[in-house]
Amino acid sequence: MPKLSLGPICVVTTTVPSLAEIEPAYTRYLGYRVMVRGAVCAEMAAAWRAPAATGCRMLTLAPEIGEETLLRFIEDPAAGTVRPFTTHGWNATEFTVRDTDALAERLANSPFSLLGPPANLKGFEHIRAMQVLGPAGECLYFTDVSRDPALAQARAAVGQVFIVVAGGASMMAMQDFLASGFDNKISAPVEVPVGVINRANALPAETRHKLSLVTLPGGCRIELDQYPPVAGTRPTRAGHLPPGMSVVSFRVDRLRGAMCVKGAAGELIELKEKEAVLF
């Protein structure tokens, strides 16, 4: 049977201790809009192999314009928080924006706290990005890629999610897992300093880490990062979703309904056929 091809990112699911600050923060400061307020059904929880998520409150948000990717937040008061870039799995969600500097000014007195100020990426001076923590400690990148037509473009001040970042102990293991099941192009690893990883793990600023990109349709990407030995497995209670960035859903062809698999770094990858309901 031919391999599946991972399609565009369609949903990013984040588990948070409380939804109280999520909706006002994302709607007021990022311009996202509410699609659904509800609860996780047993079928959805079973697909994630997280039966304890059944009945948890759920909030689904969409970009101001379009619905290319959705943000889904699951409330689990006992989940706790996790520091991004210190545990294996999904660690960061990257959005397209029209003006990184203008957004930084808008977020100056908001529930979002700056990790790294707007800056042009080394070696990619036409791309300008910044990193922030959201109200539940979730890590978000906001990136202006308007000069790179190969990547998804912002249709509003804050547009869609176009890159998701997974970190693990072994670059080879992460790449081998994806290559064995999917036919997407995976770039050869490069070694570069990654400031957010180094700061989170108290490493020298110039410490280099292996990085690779998986090409998805629609100008989307998966970024794979090899984390230093000090990073470890994300503490997750049996039957529950991992705390923080939990699941990323991708569109695929030739699949009836949806299914969930666990990647080499423990990241949960949900596969959804094009006609499947996303909420």
C-alpha cells in the first residue's frame, strides 16, 4: 500500500489547566474568533488514547480570516504546565503575521510575554520572527514570511498556523519514523544555534542543535529539533493528554475518518481525511 502524504496542518490541540484566560487573550490580542465551546466527546478522547479527556471543557478558535488551521484548547485542571523546549514532543506553534514589530507593540501589555524580540533569522534575513509565551505557558512564534512565497501567507494581522515544532532526543529517530509512514520531503539536518532551546536549558548561547524541516502542502512545515540530553520525557498521567502542546492534526487522503499515532519523540499526530469534522 502506498504511503500516506501528510497534508496541511489543520488543528493544534493544547492542554491547559484553565480556559479562563485563553479566549479573551486570543480573541482580543490575536484577532482569533470562537468556533466552538463544548466538551471532548468519548470518541475523540479514544482516538487520542486519552480516555480521561472525555468530558473536559474544550474551546476551538479560528483565524480572523479563513479557517486553514484551528486552535483547540482542552481544559484539564490537573494537567499542570510544562516549560517549552525542556521535554520531548510538540513544543511550539508558529503563526504567519503581516508585521512582526507591530504585533510586538500590541502584545506589550497583554497576557502574552516576550521570549525573544522581533529579529531577522540568521541566514534568512527576509524572515522576521519573535517568540512569546501564551497565558498558559504555551510557546508561540509569530513570523513575517511575506517575502517568501513558498510559505503560507497571512490573510490577517495574525494568520494561520504554518509550522509546528517537535523536539526529541534523536533526529534520526524522528526522521526515520516520519519517512517510514509518510512520503513528505524531509530535509537533511543542519546544526544551528537555537536561542529558545539554549535559554530554556541554561546552555551557552552558541550551542548548536540539529534541525530539519518536513515539507507539507499549502506552504506548511514541521520543524524537527534534536534536544540536548538535559531535556527529557514529558510527564503525562496515564489516560490523559500530555500537558501543553498535545496533538497536531493533519489532513490526509485515503483515510476513513481519523486516527492518531505517536511519533518517535512522543508527539501525538492525528490524521484526518479531508471531509472529517475538525471540531
